[in-house]
Amino acid sequence: MGAFENHYAVQEIAEKWHLSEKVVRSLFREEPGVIKIDAPERRFKRGYRTLRVPESVAERVHVRLGRPIQIQKRV
């Protein structure tokens, strides 16, 4: 795993794996290696957490789930 490895948004993985974004978020929420970017709660806005999933982490989860890898490498 490196800093210049491809990272994927939850939406990208959900589309590739034919799952909902909610399911993908739950799969990767506590997964080691996932980058979590927090926007704290403000007075009139709720807080947000953005997840970025490194390619190696996505592959590890895919293997654990017993599914063939479907993420295509970016060029």
C-alpha cells in the first residue's frame, strides 16, 4: 500500500460491485487502511465523514467476501 495507490470513493465501489452505498459504507467503516475525512458538526449542519478506500484494501475486502475483483485500474 502506497501513497500513490489508487483510492476509490464509496460511490465508485458501490457501482462496480452492484451494491448500495449504505452497504459499502458499512463494509469499510472500520476497515484498517481506509482514509476517513471528517467535517465536524456545525451549528446548523450535521457532520460528514468521507471515506476513501485504497485499492489494496478494496481487494482485501473483496477476497474476504469471496467475490472476484471487479475494480478496473485507472489509466
